[in-house]
Amino acid sequence: MRAFVTGGAGFIGSTLADRLLAGGHRVTAFDNFSSGQRDFVAQSLAHPDYQLIEGDLLDKDRLREAVRGHDVVFHLAANADVRHGLEHPRRDLDQNTIATFNVLESMREGSVRRIVFSSTGSIYGEPDVFPTPEDCPFPVQTSLYGASKLACEGLISAYCTGYGFSGWVFRFVSILGERYTHGHVFDFVKQLRADPANLKILGDGKQRKSYLYVQDCVEAMLLALEKQPQGYYVFNLGTDEYVSVNESVSVITKVMGVRPDLAYTGGERGWIGDSPFIFLDCAKMRSLGWAPRLRIAAAIERTTRYLLLNPWLLDRRS
Amino acid sequence: MRAFVTGGAGFIGSTLADRLLAGGHRVTAFDNFSSGQRDFVAQSLAHPDYQLIEGDLLDKDRLREAVRGHDVVFHLAANADVRHGLEHPRRDLDQNTIATFNVLESMREGSVRRIVFSSTGSIYGEPDVFPTPEDCPFPVQTSLYGASKLACEGLISAYCTGYGFSGWVFRFVSILGERYTHGHVFDFVKQLRADPANLKILGDGKQRKSYLYVQDCVEAMLLALEKQPQGYYVFNLGTDEYVSVNESVSVITKVMGVRPDLAYTGGERGWIGDSPFIFLDCAKMRSLGWAPRLRIAAAIERTTRYLLLNPWLLDRRS
């Protein structure tokens, strides 16, 4: 297939692009390099079936021209900064909601009608049901990030009903692995590299979170697309386990061989809108024959080693 | 209180403004007159506690200046055209999602932190549970209108969590009554006035819909605000009954004294994204002591009589 990957130079997008190329598909990566990295696409650029377009999803003309002629759009570009959303409330609206609308309109104009979308477990807000299934009680949004991803899901399903699109929406837990560029393992490794004796932890360290290894994530998306080639689907994507922030710190410090003093900012949440417990029910995705290969601890370990081998990622200005 | 009413010259907004003035409150109505009517505000303009500002919610500067100094915003302005959403997909994004973001940002900048919002039962898509409660299983959006209202709800709740706002979200069924300007009773009366012998009905006429009388709607909003003065709340607003489109036609034709031939376009739905059955569980709102005074048939009857007495509304270019 001819795949169009937004955020194609980012962590998950570039990993997906590599997998698609390896599977014999043609790939167009579209990225504005706001968080994407040239290093992540360097190898692909040599591949005859790969094309990179530098562009922004808010540039409708450029996007429209670029999308035309593809079979499926993997829409992974997003502002993924949940934590600082309140400091710049317009960002989630622009980069998630409006950007997704632009992607959908470009697809409609170019008669491209299949979209795979990276949503988030954050749209469950602070759920009452654990593990949280896709059809849990109608949630209340607690972050601008979650609210914007929910808005995107709504647009995608309305396009499926109204214009005959097919959509695959994946509600991710935090994704880990090679090319990981932001989030909580990143912050800890960065802190400990600068000062191995001290680690500041947001909240009380007891927040329970789920993670998934990026290759497992990419495999799930491709499998769902293959097994259910038409319609509208929503899948949770995570592992059948969770770890506390403190447990995650233990894995990281062990890999790094450091024993820092831990300082907690306190409180049940790391920041306003942080969900103290994320644990998704992934039975629906598993019923298609998928199972993650890496457990959470192994994914954290691998991610830590990757970051230590690629300190330029930690040092870059974000 | 000093109330700011967006869509203040519209059907529900102007009715609410009248009630607020009658209750001794000060009212600023903000309207771009895209569907609002000068006739609806003519009387209020003479009231010393009433101010009308002609402006558009996409004009951020004007809005920011206007919102400042109020205690509560009743955000009722919206593109409410569910049926033709697919013909102009940008409209719901602009007039609902982005307009609501602008309202919230203006409030934040002006330190106004209470918002009452008119959402819709359409955000339940095609639910499996009837009557549908507020916490029904996480729905799939089937219309751009529903998707945009869901996006607004998400923004409002995120502002409540993140910036200490309070929010009252009301998921309306179709509202009927004096000043009613669009929707299915409007279409039928308009058709029958032009040709009493023929009526075209979208779908098979068996769609089951709920309606609520506008004064009952306004009363519910004011009561909820009074009883639960802080926090984030979601309430369904409707009656404990529904009628089929055919039953609604019977009431209208009886009031008008006509016996038209009925022609059906066929199919379970009136248009793509039309929900064949809308019936909301309003126990939560009723638990605050509210109950609608008019039953659906009486509301349809009253609306029909109102339209017949105000043919200029039927004749206006929309």
C-alpha cells in the first residue's frame, strides 16, 4: 500500500515508517520537525519507496497536495505534551483538533478514505473502571490534551459515518522504546545524567501508569488494519500490567547504576490533569491475535539504555 | 448576577435573557444575527439592565472586551444545523469548537469562571441504552454536529479541571416553543403552509424523537445553577417520553386543519447521521426538583400555533 504518515519523523511515526518499508509498502512521511528528528529518517531517505515531505498540518494547501494518491493515512502527528497543556491552551486545539480536521479534509478532497489515528488513554480522564475498556462509562475530560484527542476521535468517526471513511482509532498508553523523545522515563534519565545523586519526582511516586513498547504498538496497528480492513474501530493499546512511578525509577536507577536521593513534589497527581492510575483493558486488540512481546520493566530498561547511548536526544533543546 | 448570553438573540438565548431580566439579573446578549432575530430582542432593548452587543465569537478581540465584568456566561450560540453538516464540514468546527474555545479563553482572560453550555443528545450517536443516561457507554459520534459539541464539552471540563472554572453542560433534546426557528416542526409547518395537500417526510416517519418546551429548558438551566453553584455538571434535558415523526405530523396537521398526502423519502433515518431514536434519561435533572410542565404533544401544538401567528419566520431566507 501507499502509506502517508503524519509525524513521520517522530518517535512512533518513524518506527512505523521503517516497518512499512520493511513490509514492502511505499511510505510518504510528512513532518514539520517540531519534535521529529532528522536522525530518525536518515536511513529511510535512501530507500527508493520512501519520500519525506517537510510541512505543517496547518498548511492546508501543502497537505492537500501531499495526501493525494495514497491508500491510507497514519495520522500520528500531534502535540503530545500533556503536562504543560495549561501553559499554552491554544496548542492542543491547533496541533491536534484543527490539524486532524485538515488531514480529514485533505483526504476527502483527494479521495483517500482510510485513516489510522493515535489517540490516548488520557481521554478516559480519571475513570472508575479498571482495567478501563473502550466502552466504559462516558468520561469527563481532565486535560486539554485528552479533550483535543477526543475531539479528533469525534471528527474521525463522523467522517466515517458521513463520507464513507474507514477509521482505526488506537488509545495508547505511554509508548516506550528506541527513539523515545519525551515523557517520564526521558525526564528521569535526563535528570540523573545531569546529577546522579538527586532525582525530583512529580507527585508522590505512587501514580500507577501503563506503558507499551513501540514495536508492539506498531505491530498492533498494522494487524488491526489487516484483520479489519473496513469500518470504524476503537482499540485500547497497552499491556496487561502497570507500574508505579517509584517502580519505574527503580528500573532506571538500576540500569544507570546510580542511587539518588528521591525528592517528591507530593500529591496524588504529578500535575493538574495527571491521572493517578492508567490501566487499559486491551482484550479487544488481543482478540485479533495480538500480544505485546515486551513487559513494562523490560521496555523501561531498553528505553533507558537507548537514551544513554543517544545523549544528543537528552541534550537537545525541546 | 451579571449574565453574558452568547446567541442572545436566538430562540433559546433570547428566551433565557427575558427570564433573567424578569428575575432581576443584568444581561448582556452577544449575537452575530446569523440566526438570531431582532424581533426577539426588541422588547429587552428597552430594559435598563439589558445590553445587546452585535458581534461574532470568531472575533476574539471583540469577545474578550465584551465578556469582561460578568459573573456567568451562558454559551448558547452555535451552528445548530445537524442535518446539513456534511455539506459544509468546516462550519461545526468554526462555530462550535473554535467559538467555544474563544469563549473560554475570553473568560479566562477576564477572570469569569462560570459557564453554562447547551450541548446535545446528538453526542450519544446511536446509543444502545434507552432512556440514555449521562454516563452511558462511551459513544461513537455519527454527525459533525455531535462531534463538535463533544469537543466543546471536553474543552469546558478541561478548563474546569485546569483553571478552576465551574461548568454546567446540558445535553438537550430538540427544543420547541415560541421563537422556534429551525428543525422538524418548522419544516413541516412551512411545507404545509405553502401546500396544504402534500407533505414530504424525511425517512420512514417512524423515527422516535424527544422534545422539550423552551420555558422548561430555561428553567432547568437556572435551577441547576442555583442548586449546584460550583463544580462541573452534565445534565440531560428532555421529557420522559418520545413521539414518532408520524405522531408529530398528526398534531401539526390537526392544529392546521389540513389533511395532506404524506410522501416518505424512506429509510430508518431522515439523513446521514440522523439518530432513529432519541430518548434521554433525565432523572439527574429531576432529582434537583425540576419537572417539565408541557408534554411533547402540547409543545408541538404550541409551536405550530406560534409559527402560524408569525409567518415572517417561515418566510425569511435562512
